[in-house]
Amino acid sequence: MRRTLPFLVLILVGGAASLALRSQFLPKAARVSHVPAGDVEIAWIHTTTNAQTWERFVAGVHEAARQVRDMDVDDSAAFLDQTAAVPEVTVGFRNQENRIRIRWYKLSGEVGTREWVSRLADREPPPVAFVGGATSDRAIELAKALRDQETWKGPKPLLCLTTATADWADADLPRDASGDQVRLLDLYPGRSFRFCFTNSAMARAVLDFVWQTPGLRPHGPAAPPAVLSMLGAGNPWNGVAVVPLLSRELPPQAHILSWMDDPYSADLALRFRELFRPDSGMGLECTSVGVTEIRYSVGTIGSVNEREKGGTGLILDEGTPPRGRKQLLVLPAVTQPARRMIRAFAADSPLIGRSMVAVTGDGVSFNTVYRDGEVAWPTRDLSIPLVFFAHQNPVAWADDDPTPIATRTSTDDVLLFADIVRLLGQHLRKPAPTADADELLARLRADPFFGPDGERPTGRGEFVVVLRPIIGDDDRVAKEAHFEVHTRGAGRRWTRIKHLTK
């Protein structure tokens, strides 16, 4: 008996542990939180693994409170220990008891978007708005779930997209009367608003900035002065006719790369390509616009994959552009593919940054090239100037920030979240914070922050970041680089608001 007792204990302990693990991994029901009488709820839909994004969102709530003097914030329940708990941050206004409750409903393998929408639709009252869409895929999924939910115990909520930039929804959706794809905001029609800019708006802003900036604008070569002198010294009538033609700057070349396994890249590449058409209204004259489709974007952080190698080869086979020419490289990609491609070009010709400028959308962040640049974007290895987009000011640091400037985190995400909270908060409080979704809809439609289609108007409020590697007179690429942040205001002119060297 004494010999068998330890085995019995071991079996019992093992069985108890097995039951505990089984209960832990059983599917958990989506439990929605109660909304106290008079309060309203905003449902923030995001994956359970993105606690850092929630932290930045809460920071955006506090930033909104700094912008609105009588707004107060309670974040005592924003950071809970339990993974399955529903964190919340509440917003209120002076002399008003009602609160706006912003709650993080977490997406996981057990609870998806449709389940949260269904449970929240069955609760009285439902949320006045859903905030989500960190990527276009997630935005499409959330919009479809809201569209397909037929019954609500109250007015249908609004959809507020954060950083989903695709203009159009995916190709398997129904077509409209003209045969074109459905706009992303039309998936959940009439009740959707986007707080970021679209892919087409980003492409237009970046190219508009580059073409307005002499040091970056791509251009073709003109005939050398010696050739013009020789022509002028010959037949005077020929010289008069030919010299003006040869002295003109020729149009530049543009190369667009597109990663076909990445919907963001494929769509953004198409938006860039459309702007080089004569009927785009941009006036971007080029001698040629080459488009290279790359089948997959999987690869290491430093070396191009086999398909990417073919893409760089097509461009490099043309040879390094001669002095006097600057060509455009369009890289609609996230950080790793963009970094690999620039590294490959620079490795073949370290001084190629003198004759090439690269542009992209918001797939490369300011943190990558500046705060983390020594590791993530070393300019000695990536010596091509890069222009990319930001939806808000990435360098709006407080004057009393004690953090060394070289290690500060960009502010564009916090400011975007602050816009969401500020606008929703101010419109929910008028005349009192008891407005339902229909009242909120009418007020947002009248807000100049949005156009009549729910998109952000272009021509103001965009930001671009310029990374300029320093190439010395000795033809060496310096470790340091110049960073500039520009914004577009009245008159559609770009203004530099920050210059940094690191």
C-alpha cells in the first residue's frame, strides 16, 4: 500500500492538472460589460496580443483631455491583470455625471469579430460606435460583421477606422452599378468614418511633395554645357534651333515595385501608378514608368529573396544613372521588404543615393528610421533618400519631455487616437453625453474633419518625413543622416516643421 500511494497521488495530481488545463483552453464565451444608465459605450476592437497599442490608445485619451479643458479621464480600469477581462477607460466632462466608456473587446482564436458584434448587438444599449481597423483586412472584417448584423437593441452603431488605408474593399465583394469595386467605407454604408488617410491620398501627397522639392525631385539629364557650346559655335541657325531643346531637362524615370502577396503593397502600388497617368491631374511627366511585380515578400531583414533579387536586377541592369539624372524608386511596402530593397541597391552602388530617391506610404514608421535607426535603418547601408507618409505629426514632443531627443517615440499614433476620442467625446456631449448613434452620426457628418463621404479631406493635415543620408565630398556615406518633417497647410504648400540630425 505504501508503494502504491505515491502513484495514486501522482495520478490524482495529474488528473486535476489535466482538468485545469482543459478548462483553461475550452472556448470562452464573449462576455460584454454592462453600461450604467445614462452612460454610452465605445467598443475598441483589437487583438489580445496588442497590449502596447492599447497603452498608446490610453495615452491618446489623455492627450485628448489636454486638448479639451473640461474633459477628465479615469483609467483606473484600463490595465487589468486578467487576460480575459475587458479593460476600459472612461471620459467625462465637468458638471456632467454621465460617462463615455471606451472598452477593449479583445480578438483571439476563441472570440472573433462577429461574435463580439453579435453579443454587443444583443445588449441594451449597444455601443454608439466601434473603433477598429488597424489594418485594412481587419477593417473589412469588422465592416462586414456590422453590415450583416440585422438586429440591434438600439440605433446601429458607427464604424470609426483607425489606420486602415485601402481605398477599396477586396475583389470578391459585390460590384456597384458602374462595375467598380466597392469602397471600403461603403461596406457599412452611411455610418463609417475614417480617421486616417487612404492609400491614394498618401501616394498623391508623397509625390506632390517630392515634385515640389528641388533637392528630391527626380529629373533626367540635359546636354552637357560643352555640347551646347559646340553646337553654338557651328551653324548659327542649327544652334538656335537645337540648343534650347538640348538644354531642357528631360523627364525622369520611375520604377514601381509591387509585392503581390501583400494586399497593402499591391493596392498602394496601383495608387502610385495611377498618378503617373496623363489624366491624373498631377503632371508627373516621366520618360518611362516601369512596374515590377514581386510574387512574395517573405525574407530576412538584410538580404533580398530570390524574387526580389530579380526585381533589383531589372533596374540595376540599366546601370547607375549618370550624373545629372535622379530617378524615382517607389517602394509600396512595410519596413522589411523596403529595407531589403534599398540595402540591395546601396550594396551594388553605395553612392546611388545621389541619383535615386525612394518613396513609400505609411508602411515605414518614424520610430524605425529615427529612434531605432542605428539597428533598424543604418544609413551607411541604406544610403538612398527616403520619403514616407505620416497621418499625424510624428515629432510633436512636449517641450518639457526629459527623454533624450534621439530616443523619443514618435507621436503620430497618439495624436490620431486623440483625434478619435476628442471628436467622439465632443459630439457625444452636445447638448449632453446621452446622444445615441443616430445623433452622433448627424454631428460627425457636419464636422469639417470629414468630407461628405466620411473620408479625411486631402490637401491639409498630411505629413511627410524625409530621411537624407549624408554623402561627403570624399564620397563616403556618413553614419549620421538628416531628418525633416513637413506638413501641408493652406494653399497646398509644404512647410518644414522639424529638422533633426542623428
